[in-house]
Amino acid sequence: MIVLNGELIEGQKVFLDQGFYFGRGLFETILVKNKPVFLKEHLNRINNDLKVIGINRYIEEDDVIYAIDKLKCTDCILKLVATEKNVIFTDRKNSYSKEQYEKGFSVKISSIRRNKYSTMTYLKSLNYLENILEHDKCIDEGYNEVLFLNTEDNLAEGSISNVYFIKNEKIYTPSVDCGLLNGTVRKFIINNFEVVEGKFQKEDLVASDGIFLTNSVMGIMKVSTLCNKEFQDNIIIENIRQYYENYIKEKY
């Protein structure tokens, strides 16, 4: 069941356009508790980026609330896709488990490099295949996530996440111009904690005191292993996770 162009559809029917043929479209993945989390930030991003890719369309907050109501989406994940001729909403359950948060993610480094000079790197576009293929590959190899360096060997982002590390009780994360998507939870972290943005290498991660990942669905996820190095629990990462989860509970 989907909400397609404002109508509840039993099945999946879309208009064939450049989004279907060439990936000219965008998507947002929104966590919904009692109400959608960071909705303003999600809509600001997709509406601004629709202009970048030449699509004359604007997604209203009411469109999202209508879809949530029709899909009966509470404590779930809402996917919004916008192309030239389609605005599609679908929902699914949140698959992240308590065990994953307790254990943490096992992470590897991809051999593929992010192109920090490409406009597409900074868009949450339907040209997402490289991320999907690398993520599927890492899962098949027994990992939970894979990280990309850019063409200058600087740390960029994960296939489904932004990445941070702790060193000497300070929080570090790659700057946006390293070639990454500026995630909604990334903005939250930077707005609520003292974070150093810059250019970092794989060696900085390996030598760190702790690593964590974020995205709009999983929130804060600690990293337990990277490049066969095990990381112990870090109090700063735990405090960030608790702060974020308390904020979501109180506000949404």
C-alpha cells in the first residue's frame, strides 16, 4: 500500500518519468514516532535539492501528515520519493534491534572513492546504486556498514550513515566538502555538541578512542570493530546516544 500523488493505492503504480529511467529524483527516509522526527529538516533538504535537479515541485508538511494518517504510520519508517510526475510515500517497520545497539556495528572501508567534486555526492538522490551495492557487499562479508574515503583519501561517509570519532575526549567528523550527505542527525549532533569538522584519514579512525555512526532511522550507533580493531565502550558516545534518545522521546 502506498500514497501516490495524494491517493491511497492498493498496489504499486507510478508514472514513468526521468526518475524511473534516469534516477532524476530524490528521497527522504523519515523516522516517525507519535509524529515525524526532524520533519522540517527533511522537507527543507528535499525541497531545496529538487530545485538543484530541475524539478518544479514542493513537498508540503501537510502532504507528509496526510500520508502518515492514510498509512497509519506510527513508530515506523516513512519513505518519501519525489520525481517529475510522482510523489510517493511508503512505510515499513524499523529493523534496528536492541542487540545491535548493545553490540555495536562491525565496519569496513570500501575500495571505492567518493567524488567530492560531484553535485550528486551531496544529494539524497535516486542514483543510490553504488551505496546499495557496497552495503550489500559488506553485509555478505559479515559487516554491518562500509565507509568511503574520497579521491584524496580523506574520510567521507558510510553507505547509509555519517561517521564520527572520539580522540582525547573531543568529537570529530568529516566536513561536508569531503564529499558527504549532511544528514539530519548529523546536524543535530553538531548543533548540540562541540564537534570538530575537518579532513581525516583512515588512520585517524583506527587510532581513535571510539567511533559512532548516525542516520535518521538508527539514530546513534557505536562501532565495535573497524579494520579488525576492537573498540571498547566510550562514555562520550554513550552520553551522546542517551541525550539524543531522550530528546526524541520528549519531543516526538
